[in-house]
Amino acid sequence: MKRRLFIVLSLSTLMAACSAAANNQGEPQSFTITVSVAASLQNAMKAIAQIYQNQAPNTVIIYNFGSSGSLQQQIEQGAPVDLFISAAPEQINALEAKNLLLAGTRQDLLTNQILAIAPKEATGISDWKDLATDRVSKIAISNPDSVPAGKYAKEVLEALNLYDRIKPKLVFTKDVRQVLAYVETGNVDAGVVYATDAQLSNGVKAIAVARKEHHSPIVYPVAVVKDSKQPEAAKAFLQFLSSPEAKAAFEQYGFKIAGN
């Protein structure tokens, strides 16, 4: 399975306190942790890594971005993952049911919105119902079976009695960022993404925001994986994700902090 990796050096103050261990030269011990992250969080997590770098020079963070369902499967198959951030509770629930998460580390991190988008120059598309008209021939959504954004999209379309009507027009993608790319390039006439994805692009426009009662709550949970080789380093980074600095970065990219 193709994996996209983003590597950054960072140093955890917390880890320095926890780890009195040192190498033979008397230098602080270094750690490497792999963090599997839902694709919609790419930009925010990269920004956060740069902030974290100033606080923890001896921790190497390897980001693995992908659809939450694919990341869940990788963990179930024994992939070396230390921390998992999903775009929906289902994937975390499944891992928890199989006793694959470190007890006491799960928490809800973020929330988001789902909306329909079209290319910036598109005309005649301004509402969900317009997706069923002749003005729209192709609509991209993520695969509802493995991608939370796709599941939310399907729920919204079903709540509006649109899903069966537009099903022949649907183009299913591997993750939500591919939906955004398809709309940006004009390969489709519309798509359904998170509000945070639409915010990143100058090539698309929002045409309709989903009402909360039309889909499951959009929550991004996070937990340390039970088989983590560096659980203390993973817990240190998890703790940092709730810091004022990390929260400010998440909010800059349009996410809302869970519980606020």
C-alpha cells in the first residue's frame, strides 16, 4: 500500500524529563515515532511539527498520511505505528475493540464541517439540490466504506434524498484530498469535502454547507497504539497536541477544538 511520509526532527521537553537514559557519549537519547494521520490533517500537522521542533530536538516524527480506514487496516496488520489520529470515531472504535490501543490515551481532538464545492468559475450550482440537475455530470466523494469524509457525504446526500438520484454521477476517491484535486482541476463538476480542505484552495468555492443533523458528528479522535515501541515519546507528542500552540495551529487551518 502506497504511503506518503513526511519526516521532521523535533524535541520533546517532556521526553527529556522522562528519559534519564543517555548514550555512551553522554548525549540525550533520541526517539523515532510514527504518527498515522487522516489525510485532511496534512497541512495542520506539518505546521505543528515545525512548532514542536523547537521543543524536542531528539524526537524524529514520521507522518503517515492516508484515509482513516486504510490507516486502521495498516495498524491491524501490524504496521509500526505509535500514534493514530482518525477523522472519525469508527476506526478508533474498531482498534479499541481489538485491544490495539494503549489504555487511557484515547481522546477527542478536533471537529470539522462537511460541505459541497465546485470549481471557482462554475455557474448555476449554488445548493445541494443542484447536484441532481443536468448542470452537474460528475460529483466526487471519498469512498464511503473507508473514508470518513465519504461516509459523511453519503449521509448528507441520503438525508436530502439525493444519493440514489445522483449515484450514476458519483466518482469515488481514495481520500478527501483527491476529491479536492478533482474539483480544482475541473475533472468533476462538484465534490464533497471538509470545510478545512476547501479553505486551502483558491481554485474552488463552497456551494452548500451540510446541516449537523444530516450527518454523524464529525470528530477526530487520537490514541497511542498499544504496540508502540516508543509509548512515552508518543504520549509526549499527544500531550503537545492539546497545548495552546497546537490548538492555535489547528484553528488557523479551520479546525475546531473538540469540546469547545
